[in-house]
Amino acid sequence: MRNPTNIFPDNLNSDVVENEAIVCPRSKTSRRAFIKGIIASGAVASSSGFMFGSIAGCSSDKSVAGSIERLVSLNVNGKMRRVDVLPQETLAMTLRYKLGLTGTKLGCDRGECGACTVLIDEVPVNSCSILTHTVRGRAVRTIEGLADSTGALHPVQQAFVDELGPQCGFCTPGQIMSAVALLQTIPTPTREQARQALSGNLCRCGAYDHYLNSVMRAAGKMS
Ligand code: FES
Ligand code: FES
């Protein structure tokens, strides 16, 4: 009978199974060690490096040529953050669920709504559509990185408040990041230029005019 608290069947301890379940002939890795390695590595999807390492080189602790280092350093809002990142992980997922920066919203998760907009080297990017590994060595700025060290809001944020820009507010961080990028490039845009700059940010509440008013107010203050 299996011990319900033990995820390994009792007979995995037997010499028979231990000896017959050689996974890698070069390292003599047992089935038990192999299963433990997979569980320890997190999810099945994230364990491919371990598995390929075991099969190809019979070594789980050495990186395989072409594999991606999972522990990476990211420059986020001016601080270096060390984070364990899966090869297929998007920047939006890393920011929200690894670094706790939930100001960046996930709407469509497919590059259509702009809710996840962040700045990478001061260029607005849909963070749901870029892999975190590709932004190593680049400067990532999120909505949490706009206020100054005293906590004072960025002029664009303040203008959005003053103009009562948001309704539900879900799209607001993305709208603000796009507006910040615009005003850094064109400090005194026309309303049409502002409309173009925010055209990738959808608002299901339809607060577009309020947002444009906010951008124009911020432009007036910042110039
Ligand atoms: Fe990224 Fe919609 S969540 S574009
Ligand atoms: Fe609600 Fe834009 S304010 S989605």
C-alpha cells in the first residue's frame, strides 16, 4: 500500500527498481534521482534543460551549449534585480509574478491592447510580447518607476489625475507609459500626434478624450 504522504512509490526504494532504472548510462543516474530532479526544477516545462542535460551530457549541473541561463539580472526602474526566468517567460509575467510589479497590467496577453506597456530603453513596448531573456542589459521602466524618490507623481501621472483621465483604470498604466515616451520624444505634441502615440492602447471604458486632455495638460506643464 502506498503511503499517501509519499509521492514516491515504496518500491522505488528497492534495489531492483534502483538498478533497473538507470536513466543515463554515463552518470548512472537513478530513476529516483531523475524524478527528484524534475520536481526540484519546478514545472515540467521548465525542466527541459535538466532532462536534455541528463540525456545529452548525463549531467544536470552543467549548462548545455545553446541553453539559456535561468538566473538573470534585470535593470528594472534603475535597480538590478536577480530573478529566475523560464526560457519562454514574457516580461509581463516576470514583472507581475516574479518581481511584484503589478502596475503593469495583462489584458489580451497577445500584443493587441497595450495594457502591458512598459519602456525598454525609453521605447514603449508590449511586455506581454517580449521574452524576458531578451531584455538583459537593457533598462526597463514600469509605472512604478515614474514617481520620484520623494513619491511625487510624474507630471504625466499628475495630469491624468487632474483631468480625471481613468474610468476603471485598468488601461491607465499602459496609457501613461505611452504618453511618457511620447513627451520624451516630442515635448509639445499636437493632439493628433498624441492620438497616434496612444493608438496602441485600447480603453474599453472609452476614456480616450480624457486621456488626450491629460497628455496635452502634461505637455503644457513639462514644456
Ligand atoms: Fe500586452 Fe494586451 S496584454 S498587449
Ligand atoms: Fe477602463 Fe480604460 S479606463 S479600460
